[in-house]
Amino acid sequence: MPAPFPHPKHLHEAAAMQRLLAESVLLQGNPAARYIAALDASHPTRFSKQKGPSVAAAVLWDKERGEVLEVAIAQMEETELFPYIPGYLSFREAPLYLAALARLSHPPGVLLVDGQGIAHPRRLGIAAHLGVHLDLPAIGVAKTLLFGKPEHELPTEAGSAVRLLDGEVQIGWVYRSRTGVQPLFISPGHRVGMIESLAFVHSLMGKTRLPEPLRRAHLEAGVARRRLVEK
């Protein structure tokens, strides 16, 4: 069993935790596990009249069969969560994800997380944080750029990728999953190599912008939160 997830009292402590844990990140490995847990969350927007709880979905994906085996949902009230502060997302969402993962009947071999891996100012986005905490291979797939700069302009064709850099150091990839759509930002989180992280995500692409397991997790989280709000 992993240790309890940390709850920092302030940002200085949170940043120190991130820097310390980042030293444990391993950037090598080629995930070969059959079962993937795709993780996404849905939160009430700041201006929404329907507040309600935040919801996380853990979708257990069978990579060999290309299908969902199980969906687990967890929810928490805003008062239970760390504040939303860019760069500290893991302290807010990881407890939700851990609660959802605990409800899966089959343990995953890889985590695919909506968020950053090491493409983070302190090299510990949510995918890296969860990967180290659970000692599982983990990959971050983000819809928006948090940190770093593309090496050069990304071509418009599907499957195009350029390196995402922090100075001269590669921290991930800018990846065009579909021709003409906005790119994704892929970065290894833990126990996955840089090239392997891109290849793994590419192997999970369907007909939409997101890799199929994450697309399903995104839909499940949204549906679950709407149901809770409508009760």
C-alpha cells in the first residue's frame, strides 16, 4: 500500500515536496502492461450556478482488446480539495484519482493522466506525482501547454511531433493527433522513456483528438458530475 498522499499547508511546502519527489522520477522504460487506467476529472466552473462536487473517473482500458473493462468514479467537495493553483494541480486532483483507482477491481499496469508528466516547472506534474506515489509507469497527456517551448513549429499533419524543451533539455512532446486540430502535450511521468511515451500514446489514438482511453475517461467524468448536480 502506498503512503498517505501529502497535504501541504502552503505553497512553499508544496513546492519543496515537488522538488524532492522529482528526484525519484525514472525516465526510462517501455510500458508493456495490458491494462491501462485513464484518469480525468470534472470540476464545477468558477462562474457556474450549479456548483456541486468535483468528480474523477478511472477508466480501466484493455489495450489488447481496445475496450473499456470498468469505470470507477470518485467525488469530493470543494472544501476537501487543495485550491486550484497552476503548477500545483496534483495536490488538488491526485486524492480524487487515488479514490477512483481504489474502486477498480483490477489493478492497472500503466497510468494515462489528463495533465503533465515532467513538463512542469519543478518536473513533477500530476502524472509524475501519481507515478512516483504508486510506483507505476505513468504518462501525462495535456490539452494545454503549462511549461516549456516547442523546438520548432509543429506541422499540421496527423502524427506530427516536435520536442518540447526547457532550454536545451527535452521535457516532452508537442503532438498533432489529428490533421489541423490543436496539439496535445505529452510527457513521461515515471518509469517511461521519452520516445516510449510518445509511441505509447500514439498507439492508443482513435478517431478524435484524445487517445481513446482518455477520451472515455473525460466523458465518464463529465456524465458522472452532471448526474450528481441534477439529483
